[in-house]
Amino acid sequence: MASFKVTGGRKLSGEITPQGAKNEALQILCAVVLTAEPVTIHNIPNIRDVNQLIDLLGDMGVKIRRLSESSIEFDASQVNIEYLESETYKAKAAALRGSVMLLGPTLARFKKGRIPSPGGDKIGRRRLDTHFTGFMKLGAKFNYSAEDGGFYEVDASHLTGAYMLLDEASVTGTANILMAAVLAKGTTTIYHAACEPYIQQLCKMLNRMGAKISGIGSNLLTIEGVDILGGTEHTMLPDMIEIGSFIGMAAMTQSEITIKNCKIPELGIIPDVFRKLGIKLEFRGDDIFVPAQEHYELENFIDGSMLTISDHPWPGFTPDLLSIILVTAIQAKGTVLIHQKMFESRLFFVDRLIEMGAQIILCDPHRATVVGFDRKQNLKGIRMSSPDIRAGVSLLIAAMSATGTSIIDNIEQIDRGYQNIDTRLNALGAEIVRI
């Protein structure tokens, strides 16, 4: 197990380019299984979760030709579907939450799919009902076997288009059902679909491959099934969660940085939420300039009541950035209520922040009140452990702003979602040592 030794109090300066979007990568990479023709993907992030999925695709028989550090050509013309029965597949897929999105493509093309209970962040209940209910609406038969560690099996000899109202606007559920529906007979209508930029990117890629998807960017998607899909070329968006993390990091460490190539129109309300914390941002073309700020003051609502920031399905504020907002508010002037609606374990990392000296009241598993310091005191360095990807980076931001040295254990969680984060931040002036 690796750790970060972080020396706090270092101000950053310079330019940093966000990696390709992790959450987009996991579904885009699974989509290459839908066609026997080559698919080239650009701006692939070099992170653990993505690399594990690429490795899994290779084991399935997908030919992988690396064109550059971030570009790969995939050829799924000779997929070995029997690999899904192997112990190796079980072990690798169980360790990777994104493996669940292989079900839609394998159902569509090979009429069956199989995954073990998938892994990922321990941030609360993350049910798969939306995925399987959607598959069954399309005519698939679902079976869960609790034996041998738990396996989800789906058979789909005849997928047929159907109307469905999703019980939640699940991003991975929408992606999975989309990928199954593009090769189904007839028309599929998905209402209450997720409409995140990642889903829009997947839809555009599938349409370039020959799919017929309309309603892109809305919560009502219509898919006219086709018989076959072809190859394509696709470039992934920059990771909006990394962009938000860098904004919060700059504010907490009083640093002046420029975040390059942000695809600002795809960020939705993310910049506006950081502005509610009092953080100044300048858009310079497609770059975001964050000036060094000695103070930033939280907004109140128009009636003077305390600011509340909560997560919502897109185009609302993404839950993946609430941990970053929470830690950034520690040095703001004012008080804010953070309401994490989706995951009941995602705020438990605040215990570590309280141990560092933060003024936070954990009201319940979903809500925390942060009373900002306004720079009147600093956090202090401690030893702590990263419970999940987003909390891990939030703790890293706290450590970088603290007085003294911090040790963050279990940084494999951070590596799952952030590409060479220590090297990239050290280039800006941070002092992070991997031990």
C-alpha cells in the first residue's frame, strides 16, 4: 500500500491540463465491443480504473494498438465471449465498478452478458436495479446467482425496443441501456434518462458508428435499433471533476493557476457553484484562470439565509464535486450546509478534516455544516487514509493547505481517478512525496 507525504503551506503557480474524463472513459471503452470494426479513442486518462478496463478488454480478445500515450485503436472483431465464464474474468471484473457497463454491449452483440458483483468506491449503496430493469424491458432474462461470490447473468436472444421510465437518472444505467438498445429491433424510448455530457458524448459516438439516437442532451432519449455498427474515432472531454478539484485546490492554497483546455461550455453550473463560495474565476478562451485569493466569502441566499449546496442529476451540480466544495469551504468566510443526497457514506471522511481542526458539524450521513475560518487559522497536518477517489483528493487539498506534514494512506484510491497527480502538482510547486 502506498502513501503520500504532503508538506503543507506551499503555494502553486503555473498551468495544468486536465486529464480525459474518467467517467466518460469507462463507458466509451465498453462501447468498442459493439462493433467488429476498429475504433480509435483519444484523450484516454492514464489512471488505474481505466487501465484495468483496457486490460480486461484485451483479455476478452479485443486487439489493442497504442498510437500514443493517450490514444488507442481497439479492434473487437474477435471477442472471446466464453472468457466471461473464467475465474480470471471474475477476479478482474469484481475489482472494477466500470465492468458493469460491459453488459449492454455484450448483450447487444453476443446476446448474453455476465458480471460478478462489481467493486468501486465504498460510498454507500449503489444498486444496479436500473440497469437490469432496463435490460428486462428490452426482453432480456435476468438471473442473479449468490453462489461463488455472486454473479449477475443476462440472456438476450431477442432484444426488442420498448418504452421505459427509469426509476433514477443513473448515468451508468442510462449508458448501459443505450448500448443494449442500439442493436435491438424496433424503437426504444428512455424517459428520465441521465443527460450528463458523458452520456451526450456516448450518444454522439454511437451515432457516428451508425446508431440512430435522438433527444441527445435531454432526459428523453429515442433509439431506433439498427442491425450493425461500424468503426469511428472519438476524443474524450477533459475531466470536469479534475477541473473542479484544481479550482478548489487553488483557492485553499492561495495559488494562481491556469487550467488549460477545459471545454467550458460542457461544465454546466460547476464554475457558478465555486463562485458562490466567493472564488474568482476568469475564462480566457477555453482556459480557466484562478487568481490567488487571500479571502473568499460565501454567498447567502437573497433572503439572507445560509447557503446550501446540494447535488442533483445533470444539469444540476454533480455529486462527485461535493467533497471538493466541502473542503474548500473550510477557509471561506461564512457558513454553508453541504447536502449529499445520493450516497450515504460519502461525507464520513469529514472526521479526518475535524481532526485537522476544521469546524464541521456532521448533521447526519447526508448533511454537513462547514463554518469557514476566513484564514484566521490553518488546518494542521495529520496521518489519515483515503476512503474513496473524491474524498482522497479532498484530503489531499486539505493537507496541501495545512500547517506541517500530513501522511495520506491508501492512495491507490486517488490513483484510480487522478493521473500522476503527485507529479503534476509538484510541477506547480507542491511538495508531495510518494512513499
